[in-house]
Amino acid sequence: MQERAKATRRSLLEAAAQLFAEQGYAATSVNDISARSGRTSGAVYFHYTGKEGIALAVVEDRFATWSQLAAPYEDETVPPLERLVALSYAIAHDLARDPVTRAGARLWAERTVITAPVPDPFALWTTAATRLLAQARLAGHLNERVRPARTARTLVRSFFGLCTLTDALEGTTALDDRLTDWWHLTLPSLRPQPPRGNLPAGL
């Protein structure tokens, strides 16, 4: 019975996520979720106490926790800045292709119409980026002028803005290229600068 309940909860969550990603919170009803999932409206109220409850569950499932990305983030055989870049691509891919993640991002953007507090994912992202930048500093791979916590906050916010605007203006197929452009601009400022004596004349 427990496995059956888990399967029901999962099917409801995935159906709701698809609808939230496609049409937003306000335009999605419990009946819509019921129809998309093939479950009854009563199942939505039983497992999630309604639309608000299932919306919060969608945000917490992927967008606010990123538990599916923990393994590559923690792989200490890979240099910290490389892990930071790889993590950004993994998050971008989920934002582009995973309905639950896309729904979480849209629900967070529409949080003012949801009466319960929506979890903030950016604190977790910023903590992860801060840790990786601090590790890079200890390894001698970070520009000495870069402050990990302040830089992490800026990176996370600009990254999310890049993903959001690229999706809106060009579609998700352009996201890898735009993220590559962004890292080409950003990484040189993070890495240690060469000694002044090694710079080309006139610089």
C-alpha cells in the first residue's frame, strides 16, 4: 500500500508540474491536475491538501533542493572551478528540459499569487558556489581579489537571469551557447592573473 501511495503522489506531482510549467499557477486547477494525472481530485486533497500544497511540493522536489546534482558537486577529484562550471550546465539543462524543475522556476517567479511562502532556492545555490570558490582559493586557482561569498551571490543571480532571459527570447535550445558565452566572459575574472611582467607590452 505504501508503494501505491508513493506512486500516486508522484503521478500527481508530475502532472501538476507539467501544467504549472505550461500555463502557470493561476491558470491551473485541481481538476486540471486530476485530469492530467488520471487520478481523482480527492487524491490531490488527500496527498497534498490542494493546489497550493502540490505547488510547494513541486518547488521543493527539484528547484529548491537540487538533490539530483549532489554527486557531481561533491566529486573532489575534479577541480573546484570545473565543478562550478559543470554544475551550472547541469542546472541549466534541468531548467530547460525537466518539467518539474521548469515548473519550480515558474512557480517561484509567480510566488506572489501563492499564499504560502515558496522556498528560496538561491540561498542553497549561493552556499554551494561559495564553497566551490573557497576551495578554488585554497587550491590557488582563484584570483586573490575574488571574495567567494560576494562573488557567489553575483554569479547565481546573473546565471539565473541568463537562463530566464534566454528561454524567453530564444528558447531553451540556445541555452548551452549562451552559457558558454557567459563563462568565456566570467572565468578569466575568477582565475589568478598572470604576473604583470608576463603581460603583453602596452597592457
